[in-house]
Amino acid sequence: MPNHTSCVDAWEPKVLRAGMSAHFQVPIINNLEWETVPNYLPPDTRIYVADNCGRYAQAQMSNKAGDHGWVCDQRALKSHRYEEEEDVETGASQDWLPEVEVQSYDLDWTEAPAALVVGGETHGVSLESLQLAESTGGKRLLIPIVPGVDSLNSAMAASILLFEGRRQLRVRAEHLHRTGVPTEKDAEVSSA
């Protein structure tokens, strides 16, 4: 994925050690610009993003935080550099953000090819990744947390999301093997 100064170097010794040889199993592309990301993905891939901002967006849909099992803190939004950028010349505020629907991480998001962008705790995901998610029909994935828990670190969130994505794929494959019939969502995707 795009490599900027705010990203970890995939070949840094601690990252190599944490990867436990995974670096030799998956392609790693350095210094990739967001505009070229779709060129490296299968056709019809949906980009899903995960960051602290999703907590705020989801909580806004209900009057009660208890309806969702978590409480959101607006402080998370203030740390996102793209939230409100001020035009230096005119003094006008640019508060436009891509419309990326929020969905719970455990609802099916693997019916079509999917790519996942996990934002850091401090800065979240980039505006470019949100634009890519919006243009591909992707969503913001939300991992609900209980009141009093500030946030998950990026590695923990990525682990949960990747485990859930793999579980969804396994359930779909077991259903197909058992019945010989694709799920309704699979049939919808293949007919589109």
C-alpha cells in the first residue's frame, strides 16, 4: 500500500520479526501512490477502511450510545488531519469528506473481492483512502468497543478484521461445499 513518512517500513527489522516470514508469502509493493492502488487489485475490488472515526459516525446514527454497545468520543475526529482543513488564502474551511457508509465488522463484507485499509490510532486513514473506498462501494468497518475503552491499536484492529474476513470466506466455502449452491449474495455478485 502507499508508503508515506507516516507509514511503517515493511522491511524494518521489528516489522520483519513480527511478520514471522509472511513477507515471503505475499507481494509487498513500496512507494505506491493511491491513484495506482486499483491497478494492483482484482477487478471489482471494494476498499474497506477502519479507523476511530467510524465510531463517531455510527454513534451519530442513534440518539443512544447504548443502542450500539459503545460510547463515541469526538476527540477522535479532531486528530484526523483531513477533517477540516483551512484554505490559507481565503480562510474558508473545507469540511467535505467522502460519503463512506459505516457497517459492523461482523456483517458480510467479503462477498466481492475486498481490500482493507487500517488507519493509525492518531491520524486515522487518509482522505485518499476514503475517496477510494467511496468510489469502489466499500465501507468503514466498525469494531464496537465497550464504554471506557479508548481505542484498539492498529495491529489489534487489523488482526480482528482479517480473522473475521477469513471466517466469512470459510463460512461461504462450507456452504457452497455442503449445498453446491452459492449464497444469495454470491449469486447477486456473479450476476452483476
